[in-house]
Amino acid sequence: MSRLKGRVTLATVAGTAGVSIATVSKVLNGRSDVSPVTRARVQEILEKHGYVGRRPETVERETVELFYQGIVNAYSVEVIQGVVDAGQAAGVDVILNAHPPHPQTSSSGRAARWIREVIASGRRAAIGITSELADADLAALSRARLPLVVVDPANIPQPDVTSVGSTNFAGGMAATQHLLSLGHRRIAYVGGPPTSGCNQARMSGFRSAMEAVGAAVPSDYIWLSDFLYDDGLAGGAALLDLPDRPSAIFAGSDEVALGVLEAARARGLRVPEDLSVVGFDDTQIARLASPPLTTVKQPLRDMGAVALRTALQLAAGEKVASHHVELATTLIVRGSAAPNRIRSVS
């Protein structure tokens, strides 16, 4: 199949496939009245040349695509609620897609099809939560002029991608300084993926606070995996089984913190008498934990609302003040951290 030259249009795709423009349009719009053989050939040509189409000029009601890669958890529920509430206030429908193609596990063809479906459906903009898109996907969205805003990007925020987050570094410092003020010096960190931008910022805040008082952070006091309960359970177990276990643990999310609480319980350790724990997010599970969790509050619903309003600004052709917005975090003190009772501190 020879490559198409110049700008790829429906006409050039139709001519290469030997079908009508109407047939190509049916494939793009997911119509069922196209034979499997023809559909496959048209999709092959579309994928080969990166054709993503354009947003329809008119739609009955404006919609925004909200996509999330991974398991919907307490964190994402809060952000999603913020997006939905802001969408309702703006008169915009929010369509949730919890299983979009992932750039590291999906073929480029599947990702291209997903982008075409989003565009063909007339979405005004797209919002991702802790999502990662390949460079080719970002280029396809750009060509289609579909605005994209990402909340807490899974990787370091890129200058050409508009994103919304929180003051993760300051939050990490606040959590650690609170534990230091309680007399703890053997403080460990259980966090998310090493490549995660928000995780790096939280861990940097943790290290900065420790360095400021001359407290050492042994290499085995850092455990990085993901932000889920099972990761906290595994990380907590590894840390609490050390010969010189920490007296306090700063967890990179509330779910991780709950896993740490369970690891402590399974070893007969009391929280906060034998181990202090501080989380991050301030989701509902922080208030329901036993004991209630001291944590760093992210304004998650506000983050979702800002993402929705920013996406609509971009869709309207308006300029935004910044391509990366950070909302303030706040330390919420509850019952999971107490003065250090382990006297053999460094």
C-alpha cells in the first residue's frame, strides 16, 4: 500500500481503500452497516496515516470526555465528583471512560481508534486523571484541536500539556515536619511509582524536611510501588520487619496509609502508641480509618472543577494563565500520629 502524500482527507482515504466517502464516514462514526472486511481495510488505512478526523460542527449538547487509567479508587472518585459538579454548573455533560488504551500496554492502533471515537462523538474537550498518553496520541489530539487537561499526570508534567495538581512538595514537607515535631527521627516513606511527578514532589518534600534537622533517611526507609492499599500493606510489612524499624511512616496516599495500618496491626503494633502514620489526600477513608488518619488534604474536588473549567476555556479558544496549576494542600491532624515513645532514636 503506497503512502498517502500531503494532508490526509476522507476523500484520499476513500480513494485508497476503494470505497465511498460515506463508507469511510460510517467507519469513523462506528456505524454497523459496513462489512467487516471493508471496515478492517478502512481502519488500517486510517491508523497507518494517523487520521483522527475533526469534531462535528454542531452537537445537541456539549460533552467532555473524562478518562481514567486504572482502578477507580477513593482518590479518583473525589476528582471525578469535582469534574461532574463543575460540568453540571456549566451545562456540560461529562462522559466517563474508565478504561482508555494505555500507551505502554495498548497498540498504537487501539489508541488511535479511541481518539477517533472521542472526536467523532463531538466531545468539546478531554480530561485525564493520573493518566499518561504517548507522544503520538498527544500529537493526534493536537491535530484534531481537541483540548486536553490532565489532573495529577502519571509522569512529569510536559510543557505542552495543561495540567492541574496540588502543592505536593509543600504537603510532603508539612507531613514530615509534623512527625518531626512529635519527636520522630526514624521516619520512612511509602509512596507511589518512581516516575510519578506527584510522588517525586512528595518524596522531595519529605527528604527536605528530614535534611533540615539532620535526620538520616536510610535507603531501606524508602518504599516505592503504587498508591494502592496492597502497596501500603507490602511496604509497611517490609519496613516494620526491619531490625531497626521506623517509629513513623509517611504514606504517599490515604490508601497506602491504610495498608500500613493493617501491616502494623498484623504485627501487634498499636497506632499511634507504637507507630505514627500520616497519609496524603484526605479522602473519606481517612476519616473512617481506625484511628482516624492524620493526612495532607488535597482539594481533590476543586482540582476536578478547575480541570473542567480550564478545558472549557481552551475549547473556547481562550488563553489560560498557566499550563500547570497547583492548588494548596493542608495538614489535617487526627489520631494516627503521636509523640515518639521509642527512645533509641538517632
